[in-house]
Amino acid sequence: MLENLIIFMQQTPAAFFILVFVVGLLVGSFLNVVIHRLPIIMQREFLVNAKEILEQELTEDEQKQAEQKFNLVVPRSRCPKCGHQITALENIPVVSYLFLGGKCSECKAKISVRYPIIEFVTAVLSMLVAVYFGVTWATLAGLFLTWCLIALTMIDFDTCLLPDSITQPLIWAGVLLSMYGVFDVDLKASIFGAVFGYLSLWVVYHGFKILTGKEGMGYGDFKLLAALGAWMGWKMLPVIILFSSFVGAIVGITMVIALGRDKNIPIPFGPYLAAAGFIAFLWGDKILTAYLGAGAFAS
Ligand SMILES: [Zn+2]
């Protein structure tokens, strides 16, 4: 059964791409929930832990909140304005948004256009991965990486946090995949990638702190680059760092000039790392070969 399905997909690439696109839409819908709820779950845990360490009692409201069941599945999504529970029919990625005209079916409050955009972008990026790797295990692994990067990008953008619960499993997944040769990265390159990825930003962070007395980025950034290094091997680290700092610097300078944004307000670096990581994941080899010549980096 599964074997037949795989053979069918290999013979009909169009069906495979459409399937991945639809799965991408559905996953994008789930990512919207993760992006919204994971920071709330984390902040609630921080609060409980902090109060425990300080030996303070939770207030009555905080106690209630701590006992309430709140995770990525429970409770069902509701309209933040009127509390209307989103029905299955209203939860079809992109389609429902268009049918509802971007408004809650009950109170007509505006629904952020961000939700369908994230669903659509997830579907498009998923399809890019499928086109690149075809009907292989590499596509399956690559989709997992892509989905994690999308969630990390948006969570960092919203909250300046890169949750350990996503970055750390990504590091281990990258190392494990290298053991099975899913990508063209061996175990040694993967482990060096994780170590150097973490260390390189750690050095930048402490150097920056010594020079300016300010903190330029967070520990989450180190772990994210460690994960990208584990997936793609140490050789890809310079490409990722170069890309992310280049784009990050341009966006940062533009924001300071155009929006008069205080240059001391931290701008999350995670989205640039994630975007550069995705580009390097699909096209990094070509970039390395084009700029450095095939021989220079042969292992
Ligand atoms: Zn409503």
C-alpha cells in the first residue's frame, strides 16, 4: 500500500507536489497556533518557576491560570473579540479566510491577514523543498526543518524569544540525520557544525558586550545557528552568517533611518538566521561552488 503510493508519487511528480502543498497549508494553520500559544505557555512557566525560586505565592489569578489546561491542542481556537469558537469549516487554511472576507463570522471583527499569509508561505516553502529533494527521506526531514524555521522566525519576531523546545530538538535531529546520511553531511561535519555554530555567535556576543557593554543577541540565536550547523555541516556556517548579518544590517539600518527606531531597541536576529539557513539548505552548495570553486571546499 505505502510502497504503491511511493511509486505513484515518483511517477507523478505533480501529484506529489500538490500533496505537499496541501499538507503545507494544513501545517501552516497549525504553525499559527504554535506561534501564538508557545510564547504564552513559556511565559506562564517562567512565572511559576520564578515565583517558586523567589519563594513567593502565586496570586489567585495566576493560580487559576496555572491550573487551566492550555497547550497547543486544548482549548479550541476562539475569536479573541467575542469568544466565538472557530468551527472546522471556518478553519480551512486560506480558503476560510477568503470566504469570511477576513472577518469573524459572529462579531465581524477583523482577522489578521497574517494567518492566511503564514499558511500560504508554509505551503510554498514546503513545495520548494519537495521539488528540490523529490520523493525521498530528505524531503520529509527538510519539511520538518522548514516548519520549525517558520515557527522560530515568527515567534522571535513577535517576542524576541527562540524557544529551546524547538531549537534543541533541531540540533539533535540534525546530528541523527547525519548518521543516516540523509543529506550530504557526515557525522563529523554535523557535530563540528553544531559546536562551531554555537561558539561563533557566543564569541561575537561576548566580544560585542565587552566593546559596547550591550547585549547584541540572545542565547537562542547560538542554539539556532548550532542547529543549522548540525543539519548542513560546518562548511555552510560562513554562508549563513554572511547572509544573515548582511540582510540583518540592511533591515536594521533602514529601520533606524526610515522609522526613526531607537537603535538601542533590540531587533531579533533569529528571523535572519532562519531565512539565511533556509536559503543555504536548498542552494548553499551551489553558492559555495559558484564563489569558491568546486575544489576549494571538497572534503
Ligand atoms: Zn468574533
